[in-house]
Amino acid sequence: MWRIESTLDDARSPYDRRAAMYDRLVRSRLYNRIAWSTSPEDYSNFAAEAFASAEGPLLEVAVGSAAATASLHARSRRTTMLIDLSRAMLERAGRNIAAAAGGSAHVFSRIRLVQADLRALPPPDEPFTTVLGLGLTHLFEDLPALVRTLQAQLAPDGWLYLSGLVAETIRGRRYLDLLHRAGEVTAPKSAAELRDELHLAEHFNTVGCMAYVTIGAAVEVQ
């Protein structure tokens, strides 16, 4: 029905063992409300903005299980590449998209599932008009470098859509502190700190502990 392309010699990833749990947590209204004061619908709504932003090729990085985007991928007519470091995550993403498409394999005629490190992507054969990365910014120490790497995948008039966790509630900060001590995320940042780090004056908002960022291909992030 689908196949996973790979640029990696070693197919293993720490997230391989967590794919099922990750899928459940991202979809859980209770978990997201209690831990992050947000909801799965918020993630899907932001992703929907990215899908609707253009008609050209779309790249979703760190796609995970596509828990928030499977239905969007199933309905979209855009040529799309989905990238994740974990093969198990991509397998689950493929199943979720297929289920959202009613079991039809036709959807994968325009969707590629690629196991790759998003920090080492080669220049695209055809630039993407949209790059989407959900739940991403809290995983990288050097965010300006990440943004520049992803901007390199964009067409000159393309847009980058990113989201990530920020410490905007007492409970959220405590949970992020625990995850940081476990080596799962970088040191917690407030929304203001994230905004300052990316030098953004617009296209930035938060819902609960999730920050949403939109950056043009030509915007310089130092």
C-alpha cells in the first residue's frame, strides 16, 4: 500500500518504541488539556492553515504518526513528503493516512514517506511551497539553525509553519522541567523567550503551552 524510503543506514530510533504511546497522547483531549492547556483540534487547525496556504509541494518534518494531520493528508491534493527519523512512526503515519482515506491506496500516489534526519536534508529537486513541523521547537537547542535548514527547502515565496511547547502555565513548566531532566526536550522557554530567540514581530501566537510560528522563506533568523 505504501513504502518507506530511507536515507539512513541504521533504521533504529529511540522513538521506534514509543510510536503507539505518542499516537495516543497526541490524540488525547484529556492529556493535552491537563498537561498543556490545549487540544488536538488546535494542532489540526494550525496544520490546516499550512495545507491551505498554497497549492505546491508540501513537506511535513518530524511527522511522527501524523496524528494531527492524517485527515488533512488524505483530503489534500498537494504533492507531499513526510519525513521522520523513526521508521515505526512512519509506519503508523502510513496506517493513519490510509485509514483517513477510507483504506484507499491511491492517496500514496502523491505522498512519500521518507525516513531521514531533518537536519541533514539535501536540497530538494523541486522546492516546497510549505514546510510544516508540529511539536518541534522544544526539541532543538539551536532554533535559528533549524529554521535556516528548513527555509532551505522552501521556494522563494514559501512559508514555514512550526509549533512547539512553551512554559506558559505552572503545570506546563513543571512537566517540561521533568522532560528536560529526562533528556527528552531542551530547557523550557516561555513564549516571550521563544519569540525573542527567533526575532519575530508577527505571525506568532500561543494556545495554552503550545506556540505557533509562521516564517517566510526570505525572513532572516540569526
